[in-house]
Amino acid sequence: MKRFPTAIFAVLIVALQFPLWFGHGGVLRMHQLTQQLAEQKSLNAAQKQRNALLEAEVRNLASPSDAVEEHARADLGMVRQGETWYRYPSKGNHSANAGSQK
């Protein structure tokens, strides 16, 4: 009979601890949210870096024609009038290009 109150108190303590561990704002949920927050911060940092690169490219393209010319040469393979373009195969990559101006 003396153990009955002890058992009741043990059950009450467990019942009071349950929401702390498994409830809406419990320890396990907070741990999950902390992990999700860390992942999201990592993704945000990568997106910020990408956005900064895109913003710099937009600024370069909006600036004088030098940036547009550089883009046309690098990405589109364009050559100026009166300019000779040479293609030299390299050891590792047979499609490497090199340009020469006259």
C-alpha cells in the first residue's frame, strides 16, 4: 500500500514530462527545427552568392560596350572585323580556342 502513492507520483511526473519531450514545442521538435534552420541558412547563403554574381553580371552588361563585347567574344565566339581568329588544340582538350588580333 505504501508503494501506491509513489506509483501515482511517477505516473504524474511522466505525464507532465510527455509534452516537454513530444509536444508541439517539445525538445524533439525544437531539435528538428534547429536542423531545418541550419539547412535553410546554408541554402540562403548559396542563393545570396548566386544573386550577387548575377547582379554583377547585370551591372557589367548595363555598362559601356566593353562588357557587351567581352560577353559576345567569350560566350558567342564573335570576332571583330579585320581580326584573325586561330584555333589551337591543347593536349588535354582538343576544342580549346585562342584568338589573335592583327
